[in-house]
Amino acid sequence: MAPRKAETTERINVFFSPSTIEQLREAAEDRGATVSGLVRKIVMDWLREEEKREQRDQIDRKRSISD
């Protein structure tokens, strides 16, 4: 495994059911990733989408005010 870039990170614990963990393991293996890497990617993708939604909502609110 390649060493990680030096950056500030924190560890968190998340609890999943055994069946969810198995699904994550299989999905990670299919992608050649680790479970941690897959979960990190899922969370980061979700956060990016949330930011886009918030920006769209702000635009929509501004439009409705100006109408």
C-alpha cells in the first residue's frame, strides 16, 4: 500500500450491521479499493452533491424573490 500524503485527518467510528459490512467489502473488492477508501469516497461524493443542492436552492430562492 502506498503511503498517504501528509495531511491533517481525523478518525471516526461508524457502526454498520454485519450484512452492510459484507456488502461494503464486496463493493470495495470489486473496485480494487479498501472499505475505508470506498466509504470515504461515498461520503465525499455525497458532500459534493449536498453542496451543489444548496447552491441550486439558493439560486431558486433568489429567483423566487425577484419574481
